[in-house]
Amino acid sequence: MSNGDEHPGTGRRGYAGGVVRDALGAIRQLVSGLRTAFLALLVLILLVLCVLTVPLGVGLLAAPAALRALHRLAGAERARLARFGPEVVAPEPPTDSPRAALRDPTTRRELRWLARHVVVGLPLGLLGFLLPILAVRDLTFPLYWRFVPADVTATSIGIGSSTSWADAVAVALLGVGWIAIILGLGPAMARAQAHPGRRLLAAGPETDLSLRVAELTATRAAALDAHAAELRRIERALHDGTQNRIVSVTVLLGAARRMVARDPAGAQELLERAQSAAEQALADLRAVSRSILPPVLSDRGLAGALTGLAAECAVPCRVDVDVPRRCAASVEATAYFVVAEALTNIAKHSGASRATVTARLTGGRLLLTVEDDGHGGATAPSESGDGGPGTGSGLAGIRRRVAAHDGTFRLASPPGGPTTLEVDLPCGS
């Protein structure tokens, strides 16, 4: 069927739905930009105070902290923009030295973004926050206008009063106007708010991107290694477990078939053994399928899946998860694998009496922390995945999986403990 044969109402509904989705996404983007714009205002005030107090010597002392705040805020803005569009490739890490910052192109670009985000991003963010409130307030005014005192302004813009149904309906029409502004101008406002960050916070033409290319090449290789290791694990599980049990079932069934005429009791015993082996093979198959992508993730989400892992751990484990929205399936699967492997290591090697799993969604990134009070001494694997003494293949597998997502892996395990494993994953949607 050609596109021309499509029912026209379906096309109109699809277009209207797209407009509404774009407007809602723009409001979310504007409100998220309001937060960074407010922080940008605070950082800008701090930088101005540093400049003004340079003659007193205070400005020079506070300048490194102010520059670090600027760089962290710029990084948060890059992460925010990446959640709503293409990734903003960061330049080389800028300097915190006040003297070097004057010559550092990255710092100068961040300062220009800071000023523009305060001037443009803050008002647009306020509009994105206030417009839905004004629309709901005016649109629902006919429902409660009789309870409003006569001397109180009827509209959200501070003019007019309501003494009749006609006045109440006029206020509701103003609410319709706010909705029209949101639908018509919301996406353009979001683009205007994001434009300075995408233009000034990305790596400039003077930035050498060879390190970033090398990093992406390494993470791509890690992804391929992790994929190959996962295929080898599945192959071993099927070959050493399920396949052997199915062979056993076949042998037992053949022997039972030959014995059924001359020794029915013996054949019945063989059939029972074959059934038991078949049930075990089925359990092995289910275990392998769950290890590929645990169904508990789709059924109960990351919080439920991690709670289930903690309940099955031999060491008493507390779980604290604050992930209000779903991450990409591959990110949740990696987080599940990281926690499962970490808890397995704790139960087998740490000698711990308790463990804690924490998951937080902050700034578009999933932060995982697994702690235990064991004897410590675990060694983080190298960037290549090769561990030193005391390093298991489990930690190397965790690093490979995390690197495949362009995440970060940190392990602190001094002798005597405690051991803290931290993983930072970009949370795609």
C-alpha cells in the first residue's frame, strides 16, 4: 500500500502527536537548562568577585576554586546536552591556574559560554518552567473562578478581573494561548538555550582530538573483547553443561529402549534418570539465557534486579537504588553484570561480613558503588584488561564491559580493607 493510500486522519494524528512530544521534550530540556543556568549565575558572581578582590590578594587565592567550579559546570552542561541530542565532544582538560587560564582557549570559550548561558539560558529556562504553570492556571480558571475574591486578578499576567462566566472563559482562552506558545515556540526556545553550549563547549578547531580518537579506538576494542569473551562463556556453558546433559539423556533413552522388553523395571529406572537429566539440562539452558539478558531487568527494573542479587548473595547485603527513570537496556545489563560479579567476588574472596550496593542516576550518568568490609588486597586490572597478582578475571571482565560503554572503573582495596568498587556509566535512553 502506498503512502497516498494512508488514511488522512492517521497522518494528522501522527503529526499532532509529534508536535506534542517535541513540545514536552523542549520543556524538559528548558527546565534542565534552568538548573545549569542558575549555577552559571553563581559561578559568574564568584568569578567577578575574584577579579574585584585581586588587589586585596583574596581573588588570587580563590581563583583556582572558581575555575574548577567553571570547568565542572561546563562538564555538567556537556552531559546535559548529550541527553537531549548529539554528544558534545569535550576538549583537552583545561587548567586551574589563573595565569595560564588567561591564555587557555578552552577556559576562554567556557567563560564566553558562562556569560551567554546566564543572559540567554536563564530567562529561557524560567519561561520553560513558568509557561506550563501559567497554562494550567488559566486553562482551569473556569473551574474555580466563583471562589476567587472579586478584588483578585483573574489572569496570570496580573490584569483583569472575573465577574461572569464570559470573563472566566476569556481567561481560559489565555491558557490556550500559553499552550500554543509552548507548542509553537518551545522547541525553538530549547535550541536557542542549547546553542551556546554546543558551539562553545565542544572541542574547538585548535584542539587536538587524537587522544579522543585513541580513547574511542580503545573502547571499541574493549567492546569487541567483551563481546568475544561473552560468546566464549556462553559456548563453554552450553558445551560443558547443557550439551553433556543432553548426551546423557540420549544414552539413557537408548539404553531404556533396549531394556524395555526384557527388564521393564530397569528401563523405568533409566527413564527416571533421563527425565532428571533433561530437567537439569533445561535448568542449565534457562541459566544461560538469564545470563545473556536477565528477564528480571525488564520485569522489575534495575532496582528490583539488584535487590534480587543482594538477596541471593551469601554475604548480608544492603541495596540503595535511586534511579527514577529507565536507562538503556545495554547499560542496565552492564550494571547488573557489574554488581553480580562484584558480589560473587565478595562472597568468594573477601571474607566480608557485610556489603553495600548503591546506584544513583546523576546528570545523565549511572553511578554504581559496591563496598564490603573484607580484608581488601584486590588489585585493579590494567587498562588492557590484564590484571596483576590478586586480580581475577571477574574484575578484568568488569573493566572491559565498562570501557565498552565509555564509562569509568575505579577500585580501592587497601590491605585490611575496606574494598570499594565504583563504576560510572553514561545512561543512554
